[in-house]
Amino acid sequence: MTRHATAIRAFGVAAGGIAVYSAMDAIMKGLSIASGAYAAVLWRSLAGVALLAPVYLARRRPWPTAAALRLHLARGATGGASVVLFFWGLVRVPMAQGVALTFLAPLIALFLAALTLGERIRRAAIGGSLVASLGVLAIAAGQVQARASGDMVLGSLAILAASVLYAGSLILLRRQAQAADPLEVALFTSVVLSGLLLLAAPRFGAWPSASQLPSIGVAALLGSISAVALAWAYARAEAQVLAPVEYTAFVWSALLGWLVFDERVSPYTVAGACLIIAGCLVAIRGPSPGPQTEAAL
């Protein structure tokens, strides 16, 4: 299979993973409304470990290397904080608006790569960030026009913070996916997340009701399928190739928000999402720049 064909296949698998993850988002929003985001993420993560661990053990895979374990720990911690903040915010804002704000993550990842990997920030990235900033302002204007409550504003700020952390997890995912197979990535990310959340479970956690168990199981299954799909795709294509697939989540979130929560998508949210997407596409176009040299500093 040619490199181009592999990239197309990876893009398709990633698109499927995003669709599945969007369905999980809708279930998790319902669980977060009922029990709180912390408890919902905790029980979904534990259910994910219960689903994936038997499969991993049955394959008799070797224990992860020390380097892979460090990546699993780093991404589990970063992604875990991002997920809790995201679902805490999603309880307070419409799904489409919350997902639109997460589209900043690929753009933020470019700047994080400059800080952590020594890559030069290109003019396109700066221009793209300005366009995307207009998108955030458009969404904020929609909140002002709708006289959004303090809770909705806090929810939007939490999702923006989650986007920064998610950007970091995207950089780690690329390295993680190259160091381990997709099943290992999905399992150990859930293991790390579950372990960290259990530390504060006595204070912030809550036992799920019997009626919530099926939803937790389905959310864990969908989350595991999505995690494996995305890890598989990121192992076979560059992040800049797969970044645009994240934007398909807006369509799914708008549809599911309407069907499940009777949410309406405002023109401000649509305009903001389009500007953020345009900014990200401007920023990631063209070849990746090389690392900085002393002469360039």
C-alpha cells in the first residue's frame, strides 16, 4: 500500500473514531448531568479497563517498555484532566458549542510543539491563530447576545482549558502510538486515568445507580473503540494530516445535541466554528518546518 493510500485509510479510520467518540460524548453528558463529570469519567474509565484488560492479557503481549510507560502516564494524566474539564463544561453549554471550542486544540498543538520540540512557529500558524481567535470571539458574542448565565461562561472557560490540555495529549498520542500498539495505548491510558481519579474518588466520586450501569458500559465500549481507532490512525499518518478530521465532530455534536438534549445551534456558534476551523486549516497547511537553529533564535 502506498503512503498516500495509507494516509487516506488512516483518515477514514480516524473519522469513524470521531463519530463513535461523539456518540460517547452524548452519553457522557447525560451521565455528567446526573452524577457529576468526575464520577462519570471515573466509572467510564474503570469500565474501559474491565473491557480491554482481558483482551490485552489474552493476546499475551509483553509488558510495555519503560519509555512507553512514561508516555502512557503522561498522556493519561494530561488527557484525564482534559476529559474531566471538558465534561464539566459540557454540562453547562450546548454540545455543538463545547465541541467547537475544542477545535482550538490542533492550533494550540502547533505552539506547544514549538515549545517542547523546538519547531519554528510559521507565519501561517500566527495568521491562523488570529482567525481562530475571531471564532472564539464570535461564540462569546453569542453568549453575550443570549445573556448567558455565569454557569455557561464558566463551562466555556473550562472547555477552553480542556482544549489546551487536549492539545498536549495530541502531541503525546503521536509519540505514544509509535511506541505501542493501539490496544496497549487505549488500555494503559484508561488504567492511568482510573488510577489518578481513584485518588480523589472518596471526595468527588459517587456510586452509580443501577439504571446508569448500561450507559456506563456503552460509553466505555464506544470510548475504547474510538481510542483504538485513533491510536491506529495516528500510528500511520502525521498529526497534521489527521487534524482536520476532528472538525467532523461538530456535525455529530450538533445532531446529537438536538436529538438527545433538544439543543439548538445558534448562528454565532456556527460562525465561530467555521472561523476556528478556517484558522486551524490555515495554520497547518504546507510542509512542517524544521527545528530552530541558533542562528534563527
